[in-house]
Amino acid sequence: MTMTLPAHTAPAVRLHSITAGAGPTVACLHSSGSSSSQWRRLIESAQADFRCVAFDFHGHGRSPEFAGAEYELRCESDAVLAALPPSSEPVHLVGHSYGGAVAIDLAVRQPGRFASVTVFEPVLFALLPPASAEFREITSVGLAIVRAAHAGDLDAAAGAFVDYWNGAGAWRRLPGEQQARVRERIAPVARHFEALFADPLPFDRLRALRVPTLVLVGDQSPAPARAVSQRLGALSFVTVQTLAGVAHMGPITHPDQVNPRIARHLRTASTLQIAA
């Protein structure tokens, strides 16, 4: 069946992806500023049991910039949906940070299309109470990044972004080549922040999440990311697991702790799907 997307969300370009393995399909969605390559170790460990497809979001990795008039969360979700390989079986979703937000958006809007969701700290910041310290913190950080990016101050925007998620001084410690890569992607990163604040997924809509969902969270992550993850734990189909000594970039910095949990959830969800 061919799916026709609404005109305002139809992707102008096809997202680049890498595919490896055989078995049930797992769509791997990276964090802002990263690329499909962040899932290399997960793919290597899971490809004997699953067909892993890792995407580059617009303006990241080898995917072109977003070419539409207005960007919103569903623009990325619809692009992923359009680029998924044909499958008669539901697809598993794995996402980190912004990729986690995209994964949850897909699972909510496309019931029956996806078999499970596994996310590491999805950045659905609109789930936080507007008066909370966590919401004020991430709003301040996010808007500062957006303003600097729009002003063309790429160093300020990239530095604020990297230091917030990796700790103070992380930007200065990055090799020049990696700094250049972040600068190249900071405009779409700012766009991600704008999309999350302008077009949020309200909590009531998330009650439509009817597939086994695992939310992983690091106990060393910034408070807003931890608060969002715990908020998602109130949903009946969601399980939250906290990883000790791990921060927001856990899928990249601590793959030996994160990937086995992802693989375990994928195997469990696959078994449940077969049994059903």
C-alpha cells in the first residue's frame, strides 16, 4: 500500500540510511547533532537477529537539509516513515534524545505500524509543568541556542549545546574536526528545539501509545531529561529503567550498558508479537 502524506509534511528528500542484518526491522533514530553512525555498535550486536535501519535526520550525516517551508516534529517523523523499507510486519523503534521524540511521535500517530519503542531520554520537554524549574531550565538553554544560531554565532550555539548535554568544558575539549561537524549541524539542532516547543505532544495524546515501550534514563543527566523520562513512566505501556553513572549521551558514551537493555527489550517485544 502506498501512503500519501499531507502536502505540508511531505518530505522533499529521502533520508539517507544504513541497513544491516536480517529479521524483524528495527528503525534506529539518532540524537540532535549526531548521525546514524551513533548506532554502529548496537547494529553490530543485534544484526544476527534483526534488520537494523539507521537514519540520518535532515541536515545530519548524509541527508540533505530540510527543504520545506515550515519544520515541525512530524516532518522528521513522516520522512522516516516514507523511508522505511517495505515490511508486512510491525517495525521496532529505537531512539535517543530527539530521535526518541520522533520515535514516540511515530508510535502515537501510526498505531499498528510499530511493534515496540525503546528510547533513551526522549526530549519531549512540553510534558514538563511550565512552572517547574526543569521546564524553565531547558527553555532557557534551548532558546539561547536558537537565538545564537539565528544570529549566525555558530560557536556560541554549538558550545552551549555540547556543554549542556556533555558537561561544562566539553566543547573546548572537542577536537577541531568534531567542533566543525557540530557547527555544520547546529542550524538543524536549533530547528529541533523550536519544533519541540512549538508543536508539542500533549500527555493525553501519549495515552495512545499502545506498544511495549522502554524508556532508559541516566542518573547523571540534566534534570529536564530525567523529569521527562519519569513523566512518561505514568503511561500504562511504558517501563522506565535508570542507569547508574550514565548521562544523556549514554548510547554513545556507555554503549556496553545501554545496548544490552535495548536488545533485551527488542527480543521480549518480538516474542510478544509472535505470541499474539
